[in-house]
Amino acid sequence: MDEIGMRRSIERVRAEFLEMPGLRLTAGQVQRLCGVDHTICQDVLDALVDMGVLRKNPDGTYARLSDGGMPTHIDSKTKHKARKAS
């Protein structure tokens, strides 16, 4: 997939999550919803996690980072500090 196609796929998946607060989908569900190849879908989800738009939950679903919860890529020291500060 070229760069323009990848950007379009990222925007498509991002839009789905932004339009539907509380949406929780597995990679397979996102793949079917957006009609993209498995590898491309995973690259898009990884990019959105890296961009801070989505988080991957322990159950394997993806959700908007702004819907609450901690992203799974934050280490335990950061989580501890965040809890301690509040």
C-alpha cells in the first residue's frame, strides 16, 4: 500500500472510533468494518496507538484513548507515578 492509501486507511479507522464514543473492536472487527487486509489493518491500528488516538486493551480490543483507561504501552513505573500524583 502506498503512503496515500495508508493515510486514508488511518483516517478511516480514526473516524470510526471518533464518531462512536465507547466503541471497542478487535483487529478482526476493524478489518471487516473497513474492508482492509489483515496486515494493513494491524499497521493502521499500531499507527493510531503510536499517535495516541487509540489504546489496546488487555482483552485485545481497541478503543479511543480519550474514552478513559491507561494505554497498555505505559510502563508500570509511569502508572504508579500517575496514581500517586492524584
